[in-house]
Amino acid sequence: MDFSHWEQSPRSSWRMAVLVGANTRTYKFALGTALLDAAAEGRSEILLRDLAVPYAMGLVRHLGQAPQMRLRAERGESDFLSVAEREAAESLRTGSPTEELLAAAIRSMPGMVMQKFHNLPSGGAKVPHRFYELTGRSPEQVVRLSRELRDIAQSEQAATLRGELSARWSIVETSFAVGIGQSLIREGVVVDMATLQITDRQRRRSVAGVTDAVIGFQRGLCLICTDPIALGIDSVAVDHVFPLSFRRLLPTDGKGTTPDLDAVWNLAPTHAGCNGQKSNRLPTEQEMFRLAQRNEAIMQSPVPLRKTLELTLKRNKHSSTRQGEWFTFIQHVRDLL
């Protein structure tokens, strides 16, 4: 399912902005977090200077955990991340950005991340809804927050959107890390079923929780009942769409391989109650269709989730480049059972 065919709602536009597109830096996630915080307070506008404070602090906090840009990319002394690295210790000590860091954020945001936030990766397209407009002149520029942004920031799915953004930030910055990043790009990720964490294959380092990482590609909906999942409010389970109890029925291809039912492609966030009622039954046609749609959406996202699903198709002798292949693969698994 192409992202452009999602319902034309502000929430879907927000998810497209966060989940789609190649990331060379993590500025988009810091801005998204700051915007949600401001809109959750019901504000219709905020000074750029005030928005720059949580934006800058979000980035310096993450700088201590993982790289925030591709390591081979060039940057000068005045580059915002260069300034952030120099000013991180003092900013973290005081709990607010230094004057130099704040000035660098105010200077760089309008022509960089704020200009690109709504962009999609193909053909200069943009998401259908705009979440802010920057008006006025420096130093008193004002960010006007849209009604749509305030609505989603105050909705019952706000925690879900925050979880998706945080997971995407973690996935992207992990892909920048030395060694780990190359592993993710080549080999994708695996799932630690004991903790329900997505990890890299080689070092088993936790990258993000399964639910937060993939629920946005389901539009925040339960795969079984299709009602919204509100993280922090609803009790959530991660469902094996094809239950593990059927694994023994799957034939191998002569080389000892069989579709891995513990992999990302077969795991879907659901309401805990829906999951309990489903028990060990096979998925319905509608659930298989929704799972295929979800996986097709992930195939349009950057690595490593896309790479993970590509490898699943290749290992099971299915095309990883043909659109709609997930519908074929999932029906194939059902036919094997």
C-alpha cells in the first residue's frame, strides 16, 4: 500500500513526514518532538527562539547516546552539530542551551529543517497537511502552529505518535553508528521475543520496541479490529499473525529454511483483548490483507526495517523489488498451512 493512498488525514500526513524519506541527520525528529510539545499546550504560535530551546536540547541529549548524522558527511566548525557538540556539556549541566547553541539553532532552523519537514522523498512532493508556518523577521520570527497539529498533539493517539517518532529517531541514529550501522544496512534487524525489542543481528543491541517501530505503518490501528491503539491508555499486545503453533506444519525448502514466524513481517501490534480472543487461530483474509498492506508500507521506508523485509522475501524466493509482493508471499504462507 503506497503511503500516498493512506487516508488524507492530518495524522497520516504527520506519519508520512516522520516515517518516510532518507535521513542524513536527525533534525526532523528533534523538531517534531518540540512541535508536539508546544501544540499539546494548545498554543497557536510560539517564538522561534522559544521553539529552538527544546529543539536544541533534544539534540544535545541524543548526541551523548549515538551519532546524529552520517559519519562520513563533511561539516565545518559553524555547522549546527559542530556547535552542539562543543556546547553539549555546558547545556546539559545547566538544563538549557548556551547562548552560542541557541543562536546556532535559531540561525539554522528556518533554512534547514523547518524548510524540509513537510517534504516527501520523491519528485518534490509534500505531505497533504502543513503543521506550521514561519512568519516575521529575525530575531522575532514566529512559528504559527496549525489547527491540525494541535488536534493530533491533543488526541488520544498523541502518545502513539510520540512513541513512533522516538522509535524512528532511535533507528536512524543507530544506523549512523560505527559497525552497528553497517550491520543494519546489510543484514536488517531481528526481534528479541523475550523483550519484544528490535535489535541488530550481530551485537543484539536494542534499537527500538517492536510496537513503537511498526505501529505507524499500521496507521496506529489494531491489525485485528482496526480500531485505533492509544499507547499508554490501551493494553497492547504484539500478535504473531500466523501463530507460532503452526510453525511445525511449514515445510522447509530442502536447505532447512522456512518462513520465520518470529520475524518483523509476522508481528503486529494489537489490542491485548483482540489478541486474546484471536488465540491460536490462523489469520482471516482481511487480517492477511492488512498485514500485507502494512509490510508494503514498510518497504517504502528507509533502512533497516525495509532491508529486513527485503531479506525475508529473498530468503523465501520472492521478489523484493516487485510492488505487491507481500500479498503474494503472505498468501503463499497461508497455502503452506
